[in-house]
Amino acid sequence: MATLRVRVYNVFFGDAILLRIPEVDADGQEIILNVLIDVGNAMAGGGGDDRIFAPVLADIQRELGGEPLDLYVMTHEHMDHVQGLLYGAQKLGIEIKARTVWMTASSAPDYYDRFPDAKKKRALACAAREAIATFLTTSAAPVSDSIAAMLAINNPRASDDCVGHIRGIGATSPVYLHRTADIGGGLPFRRTKVRILAPEQDTSIYYGRLAPPSLGVIQDDTAPTLLPPGATTPPAGVSAGDFFDLVRFRSSGMSANLRTIDKAANNSSVVLELEWNGWLLLFPGDAEEKSWAIMARHGLLRPVHFLKVSHHGSKNGSPEAEIDAVLPELPIDDRPRQAIVSTREGAYSGLPDSATLDRLKTRATLHDTRHAEPGGWVDVTFDA
């Protein structure tokens, strides 16, 4: 039997993961299944450069040898996970097709008609994002790379086009995944066992509270929206307009609201566990604390031999208790444990988190896409 291979591409700040899985067909003949999880990167700041998709998609084409993917998995609707296939089709003439497409539940065209609470909370989040984008466009406040990246990644108009393209690459209609979804009819696997650990079907559970437009007061756990006049003054050499627009942005809760919006989409990630010949591999997309906590509460987490580090090495993507569950301090068997982080400095403030990566290194061999050339890859293999 051949070797299972996980190829993780250096797409800067984003994900693109190609799995080569030895399997058998309906007649019992040995075959290889090609599974692609996400293709995208940040669209602003140091983590984004669309030119990176040319070598990545060209390599995927070579690996497929003219055949479609057996499975494409879209974990969630952030641009650093979804924009690559549309870019390849429109700008590079590279069409990636798939026999089967799996997508996160909330990307179904009728999803928000069926889940009114999620619709209401998403509408509030989209309105907050638009208000922030408008403020930054018209104000003198400097826009950091981190804020620009979050605005771009969470742009619903751009992601709608990319998600719409992904819906159309399959030979059949997509399967929309959540924790309790029935995936029996959409499985291309016979030897490989698959579990969907997240997201919850009703994604309204993932939305946190947005800071309201109040003046100079703190309501519950929200941030104050405006510092009192005279509380601070511009430093020497800095214009009053620039300074007070920056103060207004930081004290208004806008930055906190962006993080809240970002977390909601991350927590809607498909979390996929594969079991192949005794190897357990976990692909959590960009799941953050709330999604991990729900998985733990349902008793879904168990020790694995491979972990794709969630959310590009952020602290929120690797909560300590949950990492203890999937990469416990004492291994459960003598098989080597490996993890990989797909990340890039300069996209989000504080990412990757060095303390988080150092902790992961104590549990597994940690691979890092930053060690590959731009557009190159890191391979992790598992013998039969």
C-alpha cells in the first residue's frame, strides 16, 4: 500500500492543503484519492499576494494528472481560505474541478432563511464591518496591516463570489457540513473513516456581542466608544486630525468589533478528522476557542497523530485544554506525532503566537510553511 501524504502549500497567510490518500475502489482495486482543503490567502498586508496562486495551482494540476479532485473541502468563508480557485479560473486559466464538494453549513444558499437568529447576527456583523470600513476610508486614522487584513478577509461581497464559484466546481451539488450532518452519501472513502466534529448547525452560537455606539461609558463587557474630551492630547509633531481619528477608532470598540466578526466566521469552520490505517489526522480549519469548547463538551476530541494548527498559529486557535486533548503530554502509542502551521508574519497582529508554537513543539514535530519557498510546500507522510 502506498503512503498517505499531506502537502501544505506556502500561500503566505492562508491555507491550501492537498491530501493524497491510498484507498480502494468499488472493485477492491488500489487507488489514490486526492482531497484539497481550502485555497486562499490574506488580501491585504504582509500575508497576501495573489501571485502565489500560480505555482500552487500549477502543482495541484500536475498532481491531479488531468483528473478532477475526488473531494474539495471549503472549511469556512474567509477570503484567506476561499479566494484561490476563483482567482485561478479568472486570472490564470486554471480550472480545478471536483467529483465531490463539501462546504461549511452556513454557506448553503438558503441557510439564513432557515436560521433566522444566525441571519440577524450576521446582518449586524456585516453592518458593523461596513461602518468600520467607511470610517477608515473617510478618516485620517492610519490603517494598520492587521486591520486592513481583517477587513479584507471578512469582506462578504468578495467572499460571496468565491463561495459561489466553489459551489459550481463539483460534479454534483455540494454537501453542506455541520456536526450532526449525514455525510453517508457524499463519502469517496472506503478504508478511511471520517468524522465531522464542527461546526454547529446553528452558527448564531458563535457570534459575540458587538460594542454599541455609546459615548464614553462601558456597557457590560464592551469597550468604551469615545474617550472624554481633554483626556489626552496629540504628541508633538502629530496632527490633531490624525491623532484624534486614531483615538476614536481605538476607543470606539471598532477594533474589538472586527475581532468579534472575525471569530464568528472562524468558528464556523468545518473540523475534519480522518482515520487511516491507525493514523488519526485532524484538520480544524480556523476553529477558535468557542468551537473547540463545544467539541470538548460533546466529548469529540481524542488524541491524534497529526494536527493542522488552527488559525495560522494564533493563541485563540490552540486553547491549552483542547490541545491537551488532541496532543496530550504523554502519547497514547509509539507512533510519531506531527503538526504543521500555515502562517506568515505581518498579516494579523500577534500571529503567529510564538508561545503557542513553542508549546506545540513540546508535543509533536512542528512543520512550518514559512520554511518553504513562496508557492512551495511542506510534505508530511504516513506509512501504511
